[in-house]
Amino acid sequence: MERLVEDIMHRGVITCSREMPVQDVAQQMTQQDVSALVVVDADGNLSGLISRTDLVNARLYEQYWKHWRGLTASHIMVTDVVSVHINDTVQQASRLMMERKIHRVVVVEDTDAGGKKPIGVLSITDLVRDLASEEAENGADS
């Protein structure tokens, strides 16, 4: 039986609002020891994603923007967020990540109002951990 996203994803999501200042975004990433935050709108629906790389890129261009201290999550977030559902297969999610050259996908539930509620994250680290546990199980069976 093929493994599903829900089998290996991280449940729960560390989020920030669209209005959060980028300094606070960086601080929250550091305090939570995560490499990305899911940006949500006022209803808690997926709005974007900010990675550490996005923060560093925004800071690098400060010399051109001159408004680093006035930037919020909505200014630097990626809005084309790749998402999957808990019943998608790990293989489908892996393929999406490789094709898009990304390190994580947001796991969402569709809402009645047409939004997407983030409920977890599936990262490259989760995929590697799953491969390692598969190998350990297969080695134990030998």
C-alpha cells in the first residue's frame, strides 16, 4: 500500500499574519527553529510562505529598497505556494517538490468557503526520514 502524506507530514503549522513586520518574522523563525513560516489571512487561510532565503534576499536588496524596517510578511512572501492534501500520496508530493525545486509543501484542508486551511507541512527532511525508516524496516525483514 502506498504511503500517504498524512503518514509522514508534520502536523501543525507555525504561521504569521500578512501584516507581521519582517523583523518579527525573522525572530519567530529563530525562536521556533524553523526554516519557513506559513502566512495566513485574517480567516486563517493560506496566503503565502516565507522562507529564510526570502528574508535574506529581501535584506540583501535593502540598499535598493531602503525600507527594510517597513516591510511586512505580505511584501516578501511567495504567493504561489505549492500545497497538497493529506490523502495525496507521498510519491505525488515528492514529484511536485522535485519538479518545482522546493524544499517543502503546505498540507491543507479545503474549506466550505473556498479557502485552504494549513494543517501541516511536508518537507524534504520528512521524505528523507521516511526513506531511512523504510530502509531500516526492509533491513530488519531480511
